[in-house]
Amino acid sequence: MRARTRTAAVAAAGLTIGAGLGLRAVAAGDVAKYGGDALYTVLLLTLVVAAAPRVSPTRAAAIALAASWAVEFLQLGPVLAELSRRSTLARLVLGSTFNAPDLFWYAAGAAAGWLVHTALRRSARRRFGDGAA
């Protein structure tokens, strides 16, 4: 079952990236920015589940949220700003400047990811038995 969970998590990561790119293509301003923040944390949650398929939804969401917040707080120093100035990829993945409202939207993304992960895990347990997820 771990292989199935890992495959689903990788697929969810791809869908999340697609959703983020799609959001940027059709929305602007705060919708694109803060929606992207939430999706960033959802992406991190899917990567946590891909790396550790047996992780609980609560732990996966907490790890993703902590990583999102850590990156945001690192933006208070000069290192990420310098990396972002030198690399488009670094700017996309790590950002460049601290923005306090981002912290809320990362939490919203963690909560949304937790809800989906919990629902999928419960569904898998009903379909495949208690040891399924």
C-alpha cells in the first residue's frame, strides 16, 4: 500500500504544481499570490507524504507548515534575497521578501491538505482495510 500512497502523492504534487501555474495564468494580484502561498504548502505536504507514505495527516500538515514558515522567516535575512536575485528557480521556490500575511495562507494550505489527506486515508481504510493507509 505504501507504493500506492507514494504514487498518489507524487501525482498530487504534479496536480498541485499545475494548479499553481494555472492560478498564475488566470488570476492576478492577491488571488494569485495568496492562492499560490496556500498551494506551496499543499505541495510540501504532498512531498512529505511521497517521502513518508505512512505519515499521519496531522504530522504531514505540521511538517509542511513548519517548512513553509521556516522559508518565510528566512526571507528576513539577506541570503534568500541574494539567491532570488541570482536565480529565477530560487525566487520561485524560496521567495525573496518576508510578508507576514503569507503565514496565514500557508496555514490555510496546510489545513486544506490535512482535510484532503484525512479524507483519502479514511476512504482507503474503508476500501482496503485498516492497514491500508
